[in-house]
Amino acid sequence: MAPYRRINVASGRELEQLAHYSRALRVGDTVLQSGTTAIDRAGNVLGVGDVTRQVEAIMTLAAWSMGKVGGSFDNVVRCRIYVTDIGLADQAARAVARYVGHVRPASTLVQVAGLARPAQLVEIELEAIDGAGSSAQRLASGRPTEAAYGYSRAVRVGERVFLSGTTALNAQGVVEGRGDLYRQTRLALETLLWALAQLGGTPGDLVYTKTFLTDLSHLPDYTRAWLDVLGEVRPTSTLLGIPALVHPDMLVEIEAEAILGAAAKRQDIYTQFQREKPRGYARAVAVDDWVYVSGCTALSPAGEVQAAGDWAAQLDLAHEAIAWALEQAGATLDDVVRRRTFTVAGAQQNRPYGQGPAWFARSCPTSLGCRVSALAHPELLVEVEAVAVKGAGADITWLGPEAHDPLGP
């Protein structure tokens, strides 16, 4: 276990204290920015009705918080953009590109079912690695959106490869496999594996994936395509139902991350009955000190939904599953550096933030939370995924908040 310099940054937003997360943090050479919306310290949404202004506010706050730990937009390797209306996607993507388009990070843009407040139109998450601005290898695939929005199909920095959200859109701007989830899933995965190969990787190096589906009713077709393409490879996986992708013919978008050489040294972790394995993923994957944990829910090891109708109980069960998976890999919840929580639209959040178990009170990782259309089982209300670095919870430096807020008084 290598020593890691970890610095957490607080911006003074009330929810950071209640939900125990940092606005940004550094772990080793990596700087993570939490999912960020256009909100000031007083809880006011800025740029109401104007997605470009909201992006500007978000990126102003991100530049400040990442900068506190030596991060820079010049070194951004991944960007995720979540909008509440797919009609805003073009404006949001172009606005973000004004800040990071010059370094062409890997990127994902999807519509979610809701953010914390109705007036919030967009949430943005960023990741940077020291020196990436000058050292990264960036791969283009010729898709028209890459040039329009200033991103790469894949970015390699050292042994890490970040793969953009990928669909069945071809280089001519046409979505192939219209209405066919099996084919679109295959095309997306084949493009991801092609990009990985161009940057020196193999399928066995995949450690993390997230899939966005606009319709979960044909989930068996998705799983069949996944198994047909990936064979015996079992990355971590989070699968989310969402309202829309950037083109109405798109049924699926998949993003991924790989660590070159992982195929020879990875530790794949499964729960008791290994129900994940025939579905194409592992509960967690550990490579050296990095541990990726799949989206965890209230499903028991046997696949039964627990605590039906109880959001808070399901949230706790998801965190217990994460803690168990981390323990198998030699890590703890204090080592988590990023967590993401996805709640189904319409689910009653029956416990306020700040109540219940304080899973991350001692470590405050970066965080993202939003509403999605559905999860893999209709009785599931919430899903949580995590990334940890072994030893990252041992010695944390805490910064902020400062008296002055970058978005105003």
C-alpha cells in the first residue's frame, strides 16, 4: 500500500456538511471535483432558466476548488455532464467546452430525471491528473460530436485510460441499430474496445463501466450483447435507466475506465452466490491500490429486494454492501475518494441528510447525487457506487471554506 497525499476541500455549501462530502479533493496525482450545480452558499440557484450561466457558475466554483489542491482545467481527463432536459445538451456541452475543450477530455452527457432542486438544469463532475495537459494521449474516433463539443473518445495518462460515454453513433453521424438494443450495445462496446486497443489496452484491463439505458424493458438483450462482446472479462458496473440521450434513436450509452496491465494482476470480487458473474460484472475490482465498486443496492446476495419501499433502509444496505466489498480488497469506507448516489424519480427520501449512519463523516469523499428513471429491478429505489484508494483515509488535510465565496457573498 503506497502512501497517498490526500487533501479535502470544502466550499461552505450546507449540504457538504450534512451529507459528508468534499467539493473537491486530491489523492496522489489525481484531483476530483464533486458533481457541482450552480448554487451559492446561501442555497440560491444561480442562472435560473439559463443553462449557459449555470455552467459558468459551476466551472467558476470548480476552478476555485480544484485550484486549492493544485488542480487545473489544463489537466482534466474526464468530464460528466448531467442535464435535466436533453434539449439543453448542445448549449451545456458548448459552454463546458469553453473551459476544457482545449484538452479534449473523455466526456459523457446524458439526461437525468432530476437534480436536487427543480431550478437546477445541469450538474458537472470533473477529474484531472497532474501533467495530463502535456502528457496525455488523446484518441479521436471521427464522431461528429467529438469535434463539436471538444472531447476525445479516449484519453490515456500513464497506465490509466478514460473512455467517453459511447453509443451506436457512427462517424457519419447516424445512429446504427435503430430500435435494437442488442446491436446498439454491441456497437458501443466494440467501439470502446477498439479505442482501448489503440491506446495499448486489452479487454482484461477494463475495471469500471457505467451504462445508461433509455428503456430497461429489454434488459436481457443488453446483457446478452455484453456477454457476447466481453466474454470472461468482469469489470465493475452500474446500470441506470434515464429519460433520454442526445439523439432520440440512441438506446444505450456506456462509459468505461481501464488500467493497462490490470488483466495480469486484477482481483475480481463477488458476493456469496456470485450472481454478478453470469450478468457480466464483478462486485468490485481491485488493481494495486485502486478499488472500484459496482453500483450497490438493496438486493441480497441471492438477488432478493430487501426493504421494499424504504429509501433510507435501502441506502444503508447499499453502503453495507460497499463496505463489505472494500473489506475484501483490503480497503475501508475511509479510503473512498468518490461516491455517487442515484435515486429513482418519485422515490420518497424518508430520512433527511445528516440523520442515520454517518458512513463518510471521517473522510468526506467527493460526491454526486441525482434522480434517474429506474434501476434494474422495479422495487429498487437507490443505487450507490464508489471508488477507493487503499490508505487514502489515513492522513487527510482539510481546506476551506474561506470567508470569500467564488460565486459571491
